[in-house]
Amino acid sequence: MSEKGSLVPRATSEEIADVLRERIRSGVLKAGDRLPTQAALTEEFGVERGAVRGALQRLQADGLLVNVSKGSPPQVAASKETVSATSRSARSILGPHLVEAFEQSHVQVDAVCLTAETLMLALGEPLRRVYDGSSRPESVHVRVVLPSLGQDLDYPQPEKGWGHDAFLDDAVRARSRAQLGAQRTVLEHNLAGLRRAGEIDVQVEFRETRGTPTRKVYLLNRQEALIGHYIPGRFLREVEDYEGANPVPLCDVEGFDTAMFVFAKARSATEAAFVEAEQTMFDGIWEHVARGRA
């Protein structure tokens, strides 16, 4: 191990990210500067390359780096990019944070959301890393709280509201059931593949609550909270068995593009308290409010 590496022995991806983040904020690394190569960072921090990659992905998700996966060392984002990146869309931010979470021996993912689609797709890369041996968790436990489909949701719903067109009402309900059923099946199948691929304790549970969620929350390893607010609007959606499946206007939200804000226990006492409160709320809802899905 190099003399520099001895300063941060056996550093985690989170610790490496914190060191690099401070270099960026202090001006040691300026906008447009290229970071050292992954090989150089691996030597400096005395870790395997996977830990460095996780740190770089975290900083990219936070808007501090660009061109992380272009082959050459990433660059520090321009100031305007850094300021505007206080949040990132769910589709871009959840995946890198899940990759980091899967570096731990015991992985716990808790989610409250409208559907399981974003989570289902974001798990692709961390699962690939488990299969190729880059990540080696001993256990993966996933708990997901979704809205009950035995009720009429606030979104998606017909643009004019429920009760104006019985045929459209039924078609929208059927669409929601079909989408959620397919997403849940794929998510369960993909995670069950980990159990078949190796000696990994895999548990996946779904429960439901009444009402329509106004925000999506992902809690990772009881250390991070990724939170975004659903923004209702008018969207054209294809609805099978209604007017030839031509797009019709619905009141709906864009789950993939929901702006997500990240809170981490390691950053400050305030964020630690916030993450703990979110986790306590989830645990309470899971144990006392949510019910098992049929």
C-alpha cells in the first residue's frame, strides 16, 4: 500500500466519495479537471477497483462528475451543472446507489412507490455485478409498499375523473393491474435468480396500503434515503381495450423522471436524523399499516 493509501485504510466507496467530494468543494479539483485514473485511485486508497467505481458513480449521481463511463478519467462538472444537480431523476440516480448498496454483505432495500417499475429496472446493474462476481452479498432483503389496486387511485385516472366513462374507468383499472402485476413478477423473478445462482439469502415481500402515494422513497441499507415527489399532470397514455388502444388523456405522473433527493447518515447529524426518521416511519407502516398483497 502506498503512503497515501495508508491515510484511508480499507476505505469504502462512500468514504472515497467523501474525500473526492471535499477536494472538489475546496477547489483542489476544479471544474473541468480530470480525476486520476481508476488505477491511481485504487493505489491511493488501497482498495479494489470496484470500490473506486462505486465512489465515482456516487459523485456522478450527485452531479459532481461527468463522463464517468467514457473510458477516460471523469471530469469535475462545471459549476452550473453542480448547482443544478441538487436532484437527479429516479432513472439516473437509483441505479448507482443500488450498486453501492450491493457492495455490503447484507443488503436491505425498502421502497414506497406507485409502481415497482423504476426499482425493477434499476436493479439490473447491481444484479449483473453479483452474477459476474464483482459484488458478493450474503443476503438481499427487499420490502416494497405499493398502493392497493382494490381502490381508484388519484393517478393514473381518467382526465375527467372517475365515473364519467365506465368503459374507460374499467380499462384504466385493468391497465394498472396488468402493469403492476408484470413489474412485480419480473422483480421477484430477477431477485429469485440470486438464490439459484449462489448461496445468497434472498427475501422479497410486497405489502399494500390505502391511498395514492404522493412521493417515492427508497431506503438503502438503513443508511441512505432517496426521496422524490410525484408531480401529477396530463399525459397521453395507451389504454388497451378502449378506442382501439389509441392514446387517451389521463391524470398521471412520470415515475422515471421524478426528481430524487439523497440523504445519507454519513454526511451530517441532521441527515442522519432524517434518514433514521424515514426508516422508522417505513418500519411502522410496514408492521402496523401495510397488508400483504394477494
